Amino acid sequence: MAVDGNSIVKIDYNSADLPFSVREFRPTVYKDRDGYNCLLGPDPDAGIFGTGVSIRQAVNDWDRSFSERLQRADPDDEVVQYIRDTRATHKKDVW
């Protein structure tokens, strides 16, 4: 999904207080009207999406959505397949 560059919120993905899923997959966090959104994937409908009035709430909502999506994944779900492929790739395979 194309997000206006001015709306993207820079966060420290290495911060220990972020959920592991956020540190691992680095979803885009962006400001939208009255709150914040967090997205991994092409758009909020097809991707994994979280929202909240604060960055923390959006990230935590995204983490909850992430867990739920993995638990009920359809075999044809491209976003879940990306997550599984990423987790299956060992750093030794890349470097």
C-alpha cells in the first residue's frame, strides 16, 4: 500500500519494549486522521492491520491481529505465506 511519506511514523524497531512480531516484521506505522495505523501487506483488507489512538495501541492491535491471522490462516493467504517463508529462512542461508 502506498502511504504518504509524510504520514509514516519512524519508530525504533530494535526497541525491546515492542512486541517480537513488530521487531521481526517491521510493519509500517503511519498517522491517519485521529490516530495511528500499523500495516504489513498491500492494504488494510488483505494485509495485517492494527489501529489505535496512540502508536503503542496501534502496534499492540497489530500484534494481536498478527497472532490471530497466523492461527486461522487460509492456505492461500499470501501475507501468512510471506511470514512463514521469512521465518523458515535461516540467516545462514542468506549470509
